[in-house]
Amino acid sequence: MTSTDTLDTHPLGGPALPQERRLVTAIPGPRSQQLLERKAAAVPAGVGHTVPIEAVAAGGGVVVDADGNSLIDLGSGIAVTGVGNAHPAVVAAVQAQAAQFTHTCFMISPYESYVAVAEALNRVTPGSHAKKSALFNSGAEAVENAVKIARKFTKRQAVVAFDHGYHGRTNLTMALTAKAMPYKSGFGPFASEIYRAPLSYPYRDGLTGAEAAKRAISLIEKQVGADNLAAMIIEPIQGEGGFIVPADGFLPALVEWCRDNGVVFIADEVQTGFARTGAMFASEHFGIVPDLITTAKGIAGGLPLAAVTGRAEIMDASHTGGLGGTYGGNPIACAAALASIDAFENDGLLERARRIGELLTDRLRALQATDARVGDVRGHGAMIAAEFIDPVTGEPDAALTAAVAKACIAEGVIVLTCGTYGNVIRFLPPLSIPDDLLHEGLDVVAAALAAQP
Ligand code: PLZ
């Protein structure tokens, strides 16, 4: 890359990188290999990596590595760079704010951008009721605070989470997360007063939304008791758990039961939020209005920021000084969030996410029609997944899934897996990716699958 290239910006975000898949070495190439050796020596093994490269630039729909390879990005750094990597407006906002001031601590000397982000979140989240927002650094921290707020408001302690749920890696959020490996194993003891209810997983349970809700509610009433329950937390579409879209009616029935029983309903939209699913928030697909909503990832174009937004009376339950943190709502992250939210609202990104969803779904359904190992194709917008199975037994096929994902990465296409059974490939491209790269990426996935015995 020449120095002038780095000054230009691509209209879809990022430096002016050719929007192409380009392999000039094997993956990893020699320079990437060197970094991975340093990583192995300097960084603990617990911090893994999916794509064995040294990333040096990203934008539009590609990630470029130190060896000059250009990989198609179908992961967005786990659903973060929705507006595109290094989106020009985000870069400008970050540079301007960094030159002005980098930190005062909002709890010490407040500044405008934090308040403006809170106002924007109160406006764009579902429901027209009075809302307030508090800002944090990570999705897990937002979830922790949503639980704190719900407990303080209800003066109750129990929290219900769901099968296949993912909420983070801190102590409380590990307890809320369902899957032991790799998230929890050996890291206990976990926080108390956390209970787990069965989800609606239409492909595997065959239940209607009403039946699945009845099953969950009956278990909660018997094993926890509504009077003890502060909050119910659920991802409207499970992310790490396998992009599970619940059956129609499941979420509305849970929300109604929470209303009737004074339980705070928390939608964890850390992965689904900010245009990802073709709606600003996935709750909209199901017609629900959560009491509290947790956000992070897509909110700030790659800068670390997270939020809890919710009913003003619930958000105000905490005593002054009860909520906060040194960096929560950092001014550079807030500047990036304001630029990102503007892009989501004004750059046609909701429409773009829907179009990406149609393209991905069409391509994956065509694959499913010719290969019985593709058991299910599901999702909304730019959050689509394929679940791989043994066609004879219907059992999850994690080995096939891992082999396909590995082959895609070797061919220069970044895909991520997920799912309780490790048998789901998820597609989460940046909304700035051009259609031809999506098609090429899907061609590589189809060839990788065909090559597996
Ligand atoms: N809630 C719904 O998806 C983060 C996890 C990646 P943090 N998901 C990616 C990994 O393996 O660590 C996530 C989420 C939902 C909460 C979180 C946690 O967000 O910003 O990673 O803390």
C-alpha cells in the first residue's frame, strides 16, 4: 500500500482497499506466522484466534494481512463493524475528539457526547415511553449493570436466563451463559440466584411459540417463583448459541408474563443491535418492547462502548453513585457512536442489511436444496446461519462445520462458527460489503462443503 492510499477513504468505509479476495501466500503467510509465534510466547493460550493472520488494514468487505492477502470479511469482528471498518465519519469523529480531550471520567467532569449518545439510544430503541441510558465498556459490563438495576428496582434477587444463551465472560455473565466449553469450564464458582429456562428452538424442538413459552413459564413458576424473580434476560435471536430464531409468539408471551408478575424483561441486543438484523433492534421483528435493553458491538464502529437503555423509572432505581466506572462512555467511543448511529439512520444501512439477508438466504437455501447436510438456514438481515447435520440421524455435525470453516479461511474467506453443538456457520458481514464479494464468499463456502466427504 502506498502512503496516498492510506489518505483516501473508501466510500463504503475503510482505507481505499481493493474490494477483492486476493491470496498471495498460503494462510498464514510468513509475516503472519512470525506474529503468531510472538503471540504464542507473549499472550496466554486462553486467548485464542480464529483466523491465523496479522491484520494490517480493513474496510468495505475485506481484511488485509501483513503478507498482502486480502480476505473477504463475513464476520465483522463478531458483529461489530456494521457501518464498515474504519468508516470515514467514525475515523473523523475519533480524530477530532482525540485532539480535543481523551478522558475526564464522566462521573467526575461530564461532557456532551455521553449525553448525546444516551439521547440517541433513548430515541432509537423500541418503545415510546420515557427512557434513560447508562454507558459502559463491554457487552458483559452492560449485562452486569442491567441485572444490578433490575435487582435494585424489584428488590428481588433471582434472574432467569435461557438455554443456548450467551451473555459474557465475567463472573455474573458466565453464570448467565449456557455453554460450559469454552466459556465456563474450570472458572467457577459462579454467581448465585441464576436459573435457566428452556428456549424456543423451532428446528430442534418442533414446538410453537406458545407451547415453548408455556414450558418455560411453568418451569420458572415451579423452580424459581415469580415473587423471587428480578429479571428475565434473553437474546431476541441467540448469537453465540447458534443464531436461533424463536418461534412466533414465544417472546411476546414471555414479555406479557413478566409484565403481569413485576419481572424486568431484559433484551440482550449486544449482538443483534444496530441494523444488524435489518431492523434497528431485533426486538422489533417480534413486536416486543423490552423494559431494559443491553447494547454494545455495533454501537460505535469498533470502539469499545456499551449501554443499558430502559424505562426511566427502572433506570432511576439506583441511588446516586451506584452505577458507573472509570471509562464508561469514554469521549472517543461516544464520538464514534454518534457518527455510527448517524450512519445507521441516514446511510440506508437498514435496507442494506435486509438486502444482504435476502442474498445470503437465497444462496444458502440453494445449497440446502442440493446438500442434505445443510439442515437449517435461518436468521434475519445480515445475521444469517446454516446449521450442519448428519443427514441420516439429524444429529449436529460439528466436525463437518469446523472443516468447512477451516477450508474457507484457508481460501481467504473469514467465516465464524457458533452454536451449542458447534455445528453452525454464521454470516455477519459488514453492511459495507459489496454484493460481488458476498457471492464470491458463498461460492467458496459451497466449494468447501462439496469438498468434504
Ligand atoms: N451478550 C448477546 O453476543 C458477545 C463473544 C465473543 P462483550 N459475543 C461475542 C467471545 O467469545 O468472547 C456478547 C453477546 C451477547 C453479551 C456479549 C458480551 O459482550 O463485549 O464480549 O463483553
